[in-house]
Amino acid sequence: MRRGGVVCARCGAGQGPGAHPLPDEARRLLLAAQQLPLAAAPRLVEAQLGRAAWDAARDTVQAVLRAHLGRPLRSVEFIAKLNAAGDPS
């Protein structure tokens, strides 16, 4: 049964095709973000985590939002398009 949450790898094993592992580095990033006030969020960038951790954290938050809303947020799609347009690579 899909509940739209996050579980550890052990608890998520065998949960089917909708379950995605959350790397430990991404988990630590999300926990750190939870503890900071919004104004202090830029300090997370100083943590110098790898791109994979940031991507996994973003994908996890988006998946939880989709699960609870029943659809993706259009604003998230819009921001992704803006970021892609500004990315020189």
C-alpha cells in the first residue's frame, strides 16, 4: 500500500516498483533542512554534498508531494524548466 512517505531501505525492501531507495547523504540533507529556519537554508549549500544527494533529496520531496496531492505541482515543473534554461551544460 502506498502511503506517500519515506522509509529506510530495510523497511522499503520489497515494497514494489514505486519504492525508491534514499541515499544516506540525501537523508542527512533532508534532516538538516528540517531543523533550519527558512532564512538559514543557504547554509545547506555550504555542506558541500554531492550532486547525487541534492538530486535524490529533490526527487524524494517531489515524490512525497505527488503522492499526497495526487498530481505534480506545476510550480515545481516551472522551476525545473527555468533551471534547465539557465544551465549551460
